[in-house]
Amino acid sequence: MSTHAKRERLLLADLLEAAGPEAPTLCEGWTARDLAAHVVVRERRPDAAGGLLVKALADRLERVQAEFADKPYEELIQLIRTGPPRFSPYALKQLDEAANAVEFYVHAEDVRRAQEDWSPRELDPVFADGLWTRLERTARVLGRKSPTGLVLRRPDGRTAVAHRGTPVVTVTGEPGELTMFLFGRQEHARVELDGDKEAIELLHGAKQLGL
């Protein structure tokens, strides 16, 4: 059975291919080529991918990612489509789903929403619930540096606290939109914000959301 991670992987590859290597993305300073290189390095070069979390390895990550970005764009797209090699932990279906469903969703939207004519995707309910479950588990990590108190709210009223503090801003939207917001794509998320006006402006401009 196809997983959400596999579906989002293939969609991301298709979007990158259609956009072309020089297309903009929501990742500041990255073209589609840079984003493709990031995805490939993350799951094929664990010796360098550690730089995503460990500052001491950041220079190595930058060098390796630049090397991959120099590869033919079509090769990068194919590496994304075919997925991780068999020796990679991401080759395990359960780990792939846990680690990549959200990752690939966000990056697919990074490509889509950098275009002027984008519109929100209608996610299937199972995937939407999966994104919400992940938000419930990780909200406080992703929102730990929020400059305001931060509460996420689904249209059905379910909430998750991303950051305790005052003043509080409540962000309401569908799980996919809340995911984009909490991963630092505030300006490109279709959400409603409720709270003190100055706090909302502060949150909208915050660079600290996400990992």
C-alpha cells in the first residue's frame, strides 16, 4: 500500500521537474535545484546531513550539498523519485512515513506556493489527521522560540499549545495550513490569527518558528 510519504515524494519530484532548476521556492535563498539537492543529501548522505541539526557539521553539509547541486538536475529528480538506497534507515517503510511525510509535504508546498497562481490543496482526511497528530506531538519544539504565546486551532475546535506565554495568538486553519505556518512559512499559510494586533504582527514576522 502506498504511504503518504511516498505520495508526497512523487508529488515533490513532479513539482520540481515542472518548475525547473532555477524556479524560486519558499526556502529563503534556495532555487528548486538547491531544494532538490537538500532532499537528496538528507537521505543519501547521513555523514553530511547531520549538519541540519549539529552546527559543527554545518560547513560539511554546505559543501556536500553544493556538490550535489552541481549534478544534472534530471539526476537529482530521479534520485528523489527512486527514494533512499537500501542501506538507508529511510528505506524502512515505517521510518520513511514518520520522517518524510511532513518533510515532503512542506517542501512540495515550498515549490507550489512560490508560484503566483497557487491555491491550497484539498488534503484527504486521513492525511490531514496525520499532519495534525504530528503537530500535536511536535508543536512545542517547532514553536519553542515563538515571540508570543501560540495556540494552534483546527476549524473543529481542537487545539494544541505551541508556546506558553503572553500575549497569546491563536492560529486557526486546516492541519496542512497550520503545518506550513509552524514550519516558518507564515506569510504563505492560509490561516486566521486572533489576538493582540502587535503580537500578531510580531508573530507574522518571526524567523524563529520551525526547526
